[in-house]
Amino acid sequence: MQELLGRIAALDPGASLALRVIACFDELVVGNVNTRALLGAAASLSGCEVGFHQAATGTTMRVCPRGELARDRDAPPPGARRIADGLCVWLDRDGAPHANDEIILERLGLALRIRYGRDRQDTDLRRDLGQLLDPGLPLASRRQAATALGLHPGRRYRVVAAPLFAVWTEHPGGIEDVVATPFGTIHASVVPADGPVGTADPSGVGVAADVDHLHTSFTTALVALRLCERPTTTTVSADDFGGLVSVLATMPPDAEVPDVELVDAVTAFPWGRATLDALVRAGTVRQAARLAGVHHSTMQSRVETVAGLLGFDPFDGLGRTRLGLAYLVWRLRHSRVLDLPAPT
């Protein structure tokens, strides 16, 4: 499927998006994610609320595009799609259907039929991985979720975060689910800290943590994911940023960081972004010039311009830390790695 997706993408973007929907649900079925996660994926892909009804138990569930449960849990509408005896799904779309609504419903229905087959028609007992990764829940609740998922208190794990449209070439083989976050619905996997993390384009790998602090691994994985620079960098590890990743993970999205505005002024130059990237990685002007692929004198001139705009020397003492933090915050605020292609 992934090979076919790559070949068709250049020929027909509309067909490519449809195949991405199929590939997404394939991954979720393999991961054995729960009902809410499947509905959350469909809602994220369609951009509208998705509903599910099970007649045998009288259960109705609606999920919003960001993965939250909708308050309205009325009976299914007349146009709901019946997928099996007593099971139906629907999209709460205002206006005309989008081009990929049908394939989203089709793949959602197939995934739910698989989930509720094999003598599991009445219940969906799998614990939501989101409980384990939610820092707002009491520690006792998170520990209970970890036990239900088969995780051991004495071991360390990492969380791998990827968008629903990520292309997986190697699955990590850990516990997987779809989790709601402030940045949208994310495909999350928990893997042993010293084991393989899989290969997905794009993805972020969180710091190692015990079960009591896996929410920290998840938040740092989200930071790493948002720092992906496709197509040059498709997987980013939170370990690469040391203690800075914890600062970035706990910083409120609207935090006041004055230096970010100064970085924004530098990026207005055609060479600004590449120069800043070289400066935060280099130890000297000559090394920065090599990283940026320019002459030493050219880089020296750029450094003087940057220092004038920033009001401090990016190579002097705390100036390096200030620039590094401001540049990373700027990248997070301008990240587009989680932007999914809209249905056409």
C-alpha cells in the first residue's frame, strides 16, 4: 500500500488522499485501537463529527475532529450507514459531502466490523491509552491503565508520536492507539526504551520514562514531531535537545518569549532561516559557514546583521542559549508537519 501510495501521489493528488485514508485505517486495525480511537481518526480525516451506534447495548458515541467526545449522543440519524447487524456509523457533515466521505465511512465501517467480530460484539474492553498519557488524571488512574495495558512499573519506555497520515515502513510493535491532543488526533505507540521505535514519516520519539511519567515522554514526543523538517528530516528524537525539550514541552502555547519576535525579523531575509539553523548548530562562524554552504566572509556579514536585529551576540555566553530557545519556539509555532491535506 505504501509503495502504491508513493507512485500515485505524483499522478493524482485526490487518489493519493483516498489511499492515505485506507493506509491510515490499515495501521489502526493492525494496532488494535479501540472504538473511540477509530471514530477519532475518521473525525480528524473528515473534519466533522463522526457517530457510532450499537443496538445490542444501546451505545451511541460521537467524536469531534480533535478526538473529544461530543455531548450530543442522540440516536443515529436516518442516513446512518449500517455496517453489520446492530452496528452503524455516520458523518455529521453540514452541507454537501466531501469527495472522500464515502471512503472514510467505508474504511471506518470495516475497521469496526473487525473490532466487533470474533465474539466481541457486546463490549470494547481495551483501555484507552489516552488515560495513561493524560497528566491531568490522578497517578493511581494512570498506574491502573498501565497495568491493564501490560506495562511494568520497573521498566522504562518511550512514546512515539505520528500523524494519522504518517507513512510507516517499519512498525514498532508496541501498544498503539489514537490519542486526542491540543494539536489534533495523534497516533501514539509505547515501546521499550532500549528497543526499536519503528520508522514513520514523520514521527517524534519521546524521552525514556517509567510508567508514572509516560505523559512526559508523550509531550516530548509531540515536541519532537513538531520539529520535523520534511523532507530532509522525517524522524526527530527528543533526546537530541537535552533539557531544552522539557522546557518546550511545558511552555504554554501563548507564552511570551520576546526573542521569538526578533527571530521572526531575521527569517524575513531570504537567507535568514538557513543562517539561524546553522548558527544554533555551530560553535564558530567558520563551522556555521560550512553548515550553511556559504563563504566565511558571507557568514560573518550575516552574523553581524543577525546580532544587530537580535540585540545580542549569538555566539557570546547566554546569547547562544537565548537564540537556541527562541529559534526552537519559533519553529514550533510555525510547524506545518501536522497539517493534513484537506479533502478535495
